[in-house]
Amino acid sequence: MSFLEQSFSVKFEYKIHFTKSLFHTDNPTFTDFFKSNPTDVLRKIFFVLDQGVADAHPDLVSAIRTYFDQQQEVQLIPEILIIQGGEASKNDTGLFDRLVEAVDQYGIDRHSYIAAIGGGAVLDLVGYAAAVSHRGIKHIRIPTTVLSQNDSGIGVKNGINYKGKKNFLGTFAPPAAVFNDDQFLLTLTDRDWRSGISEAVKVALIKDPRFFYWIEDNAAKLVSRDLETMDYLIVRCAELHLNHIASADPFEMGSARPLDFGHWSAHKLEQLSNFSVLHGEAVAMGIALDSTYSFLSGLLTEDKLLRILNVLLHLSFDISNPFIQINDDESPILRGLTEFQEHLGGKLTITLLTDLGTGKEVHHMDHQLLIAASNYVLNFTSATAGLDH
């Protein structure tokens, strides 16, 4: 028997830019990006805008047009497509079809760009359409929420929901660039502002204990919407996520996904709530459940568990939401374990904690311990935690 064998590697490189007022005509960040990637062919850029962002920033569309009128590096497609935001955008395959049709209509080729401005769901949807159109159109992400600026908007994953399953259809395709503009954060609701902080808690718990201590010390400033404090959280959280992507398994060929600590239940909880629970809120509940399970299984001391649960309460997360309740083997949330394993494409691999800043992979979750963990979390209050002192 004879065979041919091929082996090659492809280098991916992109930058996360941190700026203010990206589309102000005095801000050269966007123009400098295009100048640093010169080409001798016509390049176009097509913008897709989250409806919620458009409503909160009524001058944004005109600002984009004015900005691109003053530079010659790329041709702006006059139509700026405004679509619904939130998880609903990933549940509607018709929106995906509209994006692909726009690629065809406006002649967007692989030298051109699709730029998405919005929360993580809109970025996921547009990134997926960009990745599969012409086998890959350059995608620019402009995240507008805490969650998307510190986590989902800076990574290499894109996708939409299908048949009620989170991210069932998707791709691994890095963006051409990411632009984090902190001025978009100023118009977030308090709920959306807080929601994204859970991903910072998550990455701190598995990667960096000092970052967790910093979140403990600065929880009050974060909740009170101190922008300078939030800017630091976003940059540090993004840095930890990027370091993990670069050093581990960026396209998730294996079964381990430590950055999904707390997510097996979070993804299912979102679905069970018909997505009325925000992703970040669900992640906070998932962190609470898996941290408590880590304690009950003997991996984590109770004093460290209490620090974790206290931080989540200080950040105003409702970790005792009834959707997290596990009563028996038939409890709906437990289906999240099976679906998580299917999504991994291998054996079940869950990250638990052995310390603040240290994770451990396990391949089995005991249902009786999960029942006990959910009861612990549901009965946890500021009084029982000594939160008031």
C-alpha cells in the first residue's frame, strides 16, 4: 500500500485595538489599520449594526459614513445593515441568509471586509457568514458590550444556534482585527454592564489568582460603573483569553476546554430560560455550581468557595435562580452535560477548581453531588456567607 502525506501550518495574526470614539474623524485607528495592510486591489467594507446599538447611538450611521468619506483606503458600501441583536439573532437562520445575500449583492470578495458592530451574538452571526462566504471573507469585530469586549469578540469562534442547541453551527475563523471602543459601554444597561464581568471571574479562577483578588477588591467600583476600572478588567481579561488561545488548542481539536469553566450548565440554562437569562448571568450561575461541586468533591476548600460566591453576590449576580435546581437524574439542566460532550466531540471533559487560579480536568460528574451542589447554591445568601461584615 502506498500513500501521499501532506503537512502544513498556517499562521494567524490579528490585533485587539483599545480606543475611544473609533469613528471620530480625528481618530486614526481604523485608517491606520488599513494602511498597515496595503493592497493594489479595490477593497470594500460592509457594516452590519446591532439594532440595540443603533438605537443607543443614533448618530453612529452618519459618523461611519463621514469617517469613510475622508479616507481612501477602502470603499464603504453605502447600505449599513441593521439587524436585531441579542441571542435572537443567532436563532434566526433568515438573518444568516440575508448576510450571504448581501455578500453576493455588493460583490464582497476575500480582499474585502464585513464589519460587525454589536454584542457577542451579532458578532458570532456575522463572523459565521463571513467565514463561509467565498470560503472566508475578512471579518472585523467591533464589540459593544463588556462580554464581547473581554471574551467572545476577541476569540476565534463564530456560530449560530440550531435546533435549540447553542452554537451548533459554526466555524473557527480568527478576525482580521478587533476594535474595542469603551464609549459603547456607557450606554449599556446596568444588567448588560454587569453580565460580562462573569467571564473575567471565570478566567481569573482558572488562570490568574491575582486577577481574582483584584476583582474582589474592585467589585464595588465595577458595579458602580467606574469606566477606568472596567477598562482594566477588559484589557486583562482579553489578555488572558488571548494567551490561552495562543498556547493551547485554539481550534479545539481535543476534548478539553478550560475556558468553558462553568459553561456546561450555562448554555443549557440559557435555552431553558428561552434566553431570558443573559449569557453572562448564566455563566455566573455555572461558576457557582461548578465551584461548589469542586468543594463538595474535595478539590477546593470551603473558605475559597465562599470567596467565589461572595464575589458573585457583590457583583449583583443572582446565583440562586431556580433554573439551576437539580432534583434528580431527570432534571432538565443535566441534559447540558450530554450536549456539552457532544459539542466537544469527545469524552466529557469538565474543568473544576483545586484553588483560586488553578483548574483541574475531570471526566465524570456525579449526579448526587450535583444535586447537593445546586441545593448549596440555591440556599446561599449574604447572611449565610457573612457577606455583611
